[in-house]
Amino acid sequence: MEEIKKTIYGLKLHEMLEVKTDVGGKIEITRVPGGWVYAFEYVGFRQSPIVFIPYNEECSKDIKFLESLKKII
């Protein structure tokens, strides 16, 4: 059975998910109260932008569906 990939909606408080970019950089996504913090790391840049993304219930319904499948399997 294929494992369901972790998404930002499955992160616990202060847990981090690292995503590699196709240009050699990475994005570190950290779950914080009320949303997520995205920290971008680009090759050759001295400073990396950090952005707060507020929680949005709109997309989490897909995650709830996937979680319900885990209980069945």
C-alpha cells in the first residue's frame, strides 16, 4: 500500500517540513499557532524571506478525507 505523503495540514505544532526546489534551494515550512511560517533559502542570496501563511480551512477537507482512509486501511 502506498504511504500517504505528509502535507502542511498534517504537521504538529512546531513541526517542520522541508521542500527542495528545482533550482537548488529549499523551503522550510513550520507549523505555528494560527498557520505556518515559510522560510525560503535561495542559493547565492544573503537573506532569505520569511512569510507567515494563516490557516485556511478550505483545503483541509481533502486531508480529513485522506485521514479517514487511513483508518479503513
